Amino acid sequence: MTSPAVLISGLTKTFGKHRALDAIDLSVMPGEMVALIGASGSGKSTLLRHIAGLAAGDAGAAGKIEVNGRLVQSGGRLAGDIRDVRAGIGFVFQQFNLVDRLPVIVNVLAGALHRVPLWRSLLKWFTRAEVAAGIEALRRVGIAEQAAQRASTLSGGQQQRAAIARTLVQGARVVLADEPIASLDPESSRKVMEILARINREDNSTVLVSLHQVNVALRYCPRTVALRQGQVVYDGPSSMLTPGLLRDLYGAEADGILSLSDHLSSLQDDQAHPAPPGSRYAAARAAEAV
């Protein structure tokens, strides 16, 4: 029997009087691509940071997280070998987290630092094989020709693709993407989402991505987990997320979620970029055409 790539039980996180995560139970199987949706403040980013071992749940609580069969945290305490565990978890931040003054290839090769001796990491010295792996990762995300440029010279979309390439070099089996398209233009957003979907498909990586735009989740992620006030209020097929269901789940908040434009739709050409047959997005397009 296959074990979950991500397993969360009873995770709770409180900031002052605010319950950011409220008894979260969630499992994600290897190779799944799952969207996290919800209004601002629903707990999406907080949940991803806890899965990555960048934050710990409430002390003394029963919350537990495992990734790739290894303990990330339990009872509000991070695992003793959390650095080793993090090596298998890639994190794509909204603001890229690149070092602007360093070349793109060096930023990407930072993903290999957990395998590199300390003295080499301090000198930023990498073998030919490591550099070749970095170039291949950049090729897969479409920016190999920018390898020698300073990261600061790249566009926002290119910087986000470099951040994804870093997770490829890392060899992460689980990729967490926190609002990866929130600050990007429509064309860059499309490329980033397609790259994440391709990595999921070609590498069988588990991808968990938080999104504001519901239609983007419907287009790229077969499964959606909806959060509201730190609780999971829906976990199931993205195709079932109708506007009516969203209103049932979110009440007055649903209008705010549904009013966020799917800024990729303006790029959708029914012939050049057809929606997957049978997808909720395809059905919505067909309804619009009636």
C-alpha cells in the first residue's frame, strides 16, 4: 500500500487569539497536484510553511506532519533531523527568494547545497556535473540562456522559473508553491503553472500550490482543498467546485473569491490552448459560448 507523500493530523496553530490553523487533517498521495484555495487569511500560506518545517504548530497540541514518510513535526516541535527532511521538500515562494547579485546558475545550484560539503558551499564551488544539472534544470523551465545573468536582471516570471529550477536541482519529491503567480503578468503566470503541471506529470512529483484564482485551480489541479478560517471546508475533485458550492462553503466571502478574475483566461485560445476535455474549465467555456 502506497504511503501518503504528505500526512497531516490534528495540526493547530494559534497567533495570539487568532486560530490560523484549526485541527487540520489532510493527506496527499505521491504524484498528486493539489490546489489550496481560500480568501486571504484563510491559512493557506501558514499551512504550507508548516508542511515545509519552516514553522511549528501549537506547543503541546497533538498536531503531527509527515512528508515522504519522515516526521516533520509533532506536538509543536520540529523533528531533530528537520534539515535532512527539508532536503526532500521544495518551496517556491511568491517573492522568488533569489539572491539578486548572484548569477542565475548559482541561485539554482543552491538547491544542491544539502549534498555539497560545507567548504564548497562557502566558496560557491560546484563540479561540472552539478553545473550541468543546473543548466538542465534551467532548460526544463525555458531559461537556460539566462544562466550567467545576475538574478536581478530577470523578469518576475523568469525569476519564478529559476526558483522552480532550484527545486529540480534539489531533487525535491514534494514541491510546495505559495501563491507562485500572485505577482506575475498573465503570460508569465501561464508559463509557471504549466511548468509546475509538467513537473508533476513528468517527474511524478507531488505538487501542492496555493492560489487565489479558483479557475486557475480548476484548470491545472485535479484536486482542490478549500480553507476557511483555518479549517478545511472542502477536499475533493476540482470539477465539483461550482459557484453555488463555493457560496455554500464561504457564504459572503465567496463573492470576493469568485470576483478575482482568472487572468489567464485572456490568454486562452480555444484552438492553440484547448482546455482538457471534461474539465470544469472546458465546461465553463462551453457554457459561455451558448
